Amino acid sequence: MPLSATADTSKTVKLERYNSYLRKIHSTKVLNASSKVLFRATLLVALVLVLIFAINYPPLSDSRAAAAHHLHRRSFLSTGLFSSSSSSSSIGGAAWEKRVRQSSTAKRPHGLSVLVTGAAGFVGSHCSLALRKRGDGVLGFDNFNDYYDPSLKRARQELLEKQQVFIVEGDLNDGPLLRKLFDVVPFTHILHLAAQAGVRYAMKNPQSYIASNIAGFVNLLEVAKAANPQPAIVWASSSSVYGLNTENPFSEEHRTDQPASLYAATKKAGEEIAHTYNHIYGLSLTGLRFFTVYGPWGRPDMAYFFFTKDILHGKSIDIYRTQDNQEVARDFTYIDDIVKGCVGALDTAEKSTGSGGKKRGQAQLRVYNLGNTSPVPVGRLVSILEGLLGTKAKKHLIKMPRNGDVPYTHANVSLAYKDFGYKPTTDLAAGLRKFVKWYVGYYGIQPRVKKETSHAEDSA
Ligand SMILES: O=C(O)[C@H]1O[C@H](OP(=O)(O)OP(=O)(O)OC[C@H]2O[C@@H](n3ccc(=O)[nH]c3=O)[C@H](O)[C@@H]2O)[C@H](O)[C@@H](O)[C@H]1O
């Protein structure tokens, strides 16, 4: 190979190496530049993500901040009742807080300030009105679920609003909302009536009983125990806790460990849960075992209510009989008597002893029967309705399906009488007369109702 050629070749090689070196540097620069852009973009995305996260999830340690944020989001997102009025009256807003305070403030010296859960319900609406009437502060709480016709609940709400009782629309399982209520108002009492009711429906929708009667109750107790001052709590248990008990009449001393339905089991669980919160946190707790409550503004899922409807529509009704072909009987209790029992229990409830989640001493723990002390067979209930409606029922006698029912209930109420003078005064015929009068008026029915439904004693 000629020398010059060799020299040329080595020059070319060097040149190529130099060029490749330059290309390398250039590509590295390009690479560096693009990684910088990538790095900055990543940083930006991360910042945005952190910002979004911070907005959506405030620090959990600050429960009040979390509650405020949660409420802000709810009011921002909410539709219907609250958002349709004005943004300032949405949950957590200034106008909302004002309504909550006004409704909860007693109008008489030393009046109670009561949070009534289930205030749009049957017993809840009656109790709210009674408390308001004597000058207590009442704030309602209800989720307006559709277990039965929600328009009846809305009608009850209207009735309460006319008496300046405000119902906050919310669920028992909404901790931040409940905490917010206690931040705004130092309630002296809770009358806890919100629940999944109905004995037979538990076979169709068991989870709803767990969600309301157990999880919801525990959530409410958690909020109450942490409140300062802690409220005293009166709540609705049920005659169904006696289950397969055969001793008669039912006394608070009797066995309640044989529930016949999931409904009964959740109410019994409630009584045990109440014991726990009383024991650990010093909450004052009173459970009231209601016995088949009936009356005006009642629950459409109950037999007396849908029997009335079906009789008027000429539909046949099932009348249950026991497996050994005996009549089934209930200690039907009129709503006004139950209201007196609830108010008596509230008035005699001692203060909770704890504060801010700490027990400071032994607190009151009570359970009472609230019944009528006079069981009536379902067949007799139907005869009374036939008389009041002026229509014969198409009766279909069948064996009681195995769906959680018990053959009879009968209350001994001497304990409630001793402690707060509870004494039922309305028999089934008088109570049903008031119910039928309300029913035909509310549903605008023109039945062949006998004159006695407009009896002077009617005051429903
Ligand atoms: O005291 C309670 O703790 C419970 O009372 C109420 O339960 P119950 O006493 O079962 O009332 P309710 O359904 O009106 O049946 C009445 C009678 O009619 C019979 N019944 C019922 C339906 C039917 O089609 N035919 C029939 O004969 C039936 O066998 C029964 O003998 C509440 O609903 C419940 O929420 C809870 O509070």
C-alpha cells in the first residue's frame, strides 16, 4: 500500500473518528435536552397529582377539617333538596348552620335539645312534634329511603316544617355529617328511631338491617361518645327481641337470646352494643322495646295499614294462624301512648358521664317495654277495620309462613310505669278509629265509613 495512500487513509479514519465523536456529543446533548424536558414534565405532572390529592384527601388526623371538606364536597355535588334552594343553605353552609341551630334551640327554660333520627318516620315524626309542642329544641335527621313510599315521609316532613322542625337529610353511616351536627349544636339528648323496620322484610334484604340497625347505630354511638358534652341516648329496640320466649306477659327480665328474625337479632345486638358503649364510654343509654305501634301517619308496610288499603280495594288479605291453628295475636300499641313513653324516657334519662371519648363514671343503662298490655288476635283487628270501613274483608286464613313472625306478644309495662309513669290509655278500637279517619283523609278516599270515625274525641 503506497505511503501517501496510507497517510490519506489514516487522515480519513481520523476524520471519521472526529465526526463520530461530534455526532456522539451532539446526540448526548440532544438526549440531555430531551431528558430535561421529560424530567420537567414529570415534575409538573407529579405536582399536579399532589395538588389533586391534597384537595381530595385532607389530613385524616384533623377530623373537623375532613368533615368540613366532606360537607363542602357534598353540598357542591348535591342535587335536589339542598342545591335547588340556594348554595348558602346547602349542607354545611352558613344558612344551613343557622337553620340547624334554630331548630335545635329550646323555646322554654331548661328545655331539651334533641337530635331525632328517623324524624320523617312514623314514631319519629310524632315524637318530634310532641317535643316541639312543649318547647324543646328538635333537629330531625332522616335518609328518606324508599323502604316504603317516600312521599309519606315528605308529607310528614312538611308537617314538621310547619312547626319549625328542620330535618337534615343524611344517613346514619355518614360520620362527618353527624360530627358536623355535634360541632354546631351541643345536643342534650338523642332520640334514635332511625332503623330498618319490618320483621318479614329481613328475609328479602338482610343487609339493610345490618347497615342501619348495627353499622348505623355504632356510627351514631361513636359520634355521641366523642361529643363534648356527650348526649343521653334513648333509642328504639323492639318487642321482637323476646323471640321464642314462652313466659307471658313479656317482662324485661325474660330471655331475649332466641330471636326469630334477623330484625329481632339486630335489635338484640343493639341492646348489647348499647351495654358496651355505656360500659366503656359512660354514655347514658335507654332502649325502648316497642310493641307493634300503630296509628295515624303510620307505616304502610304494617298489617293494619295494608289491610285497610286492601279491604277498601276489595283485595283479599292473608290472616295468619299458628302452626297448631291458633290465632296470632299482638299487643298493638297506639302511637300517642308510645310518644308519652319516649318523652318519659327522655325526661328521666340521666346525663352521660363521659366527655370527649373518656368515661368519667358509671352511667345509666336502661331497657323498658312500651306496650299496651292487652294482646288482640289479628282476626279481631280485621273485624274492627271492617266495622270502621263499612266493608267486608275477603279473608284468607293461612298458616303463618316461617318468615320470622312470632305467635303472640304481650307486654308487662310495670317497670316503665314505676320509672316514668307510663300507662297506655288507648284500646285498639279507639286507636284504629283515629287511624282510619286519618287514612281516608290523607288518601282522599270516600269509603262507607261509619259516622263514628268523626267522633268528637278524635284529635289526630
Ligand atoms: O313489635 C315490634 O317490635 C314489631 O312490630 C311490628 O311487627 P309485627 O308485630 O309483625 O307487625 P305487622 O307486620 O303489622 O303484623 C301484625 C300482625 O299481623 C300478622 N300478619 C301480618 C301480615 C299478613 O299478611 N297477615 C298477618 O296476619 C302478623 O303475623 C302479626 O301478628 C313492626 O312491623 C316491626 O317493625 C316491629 O317494630
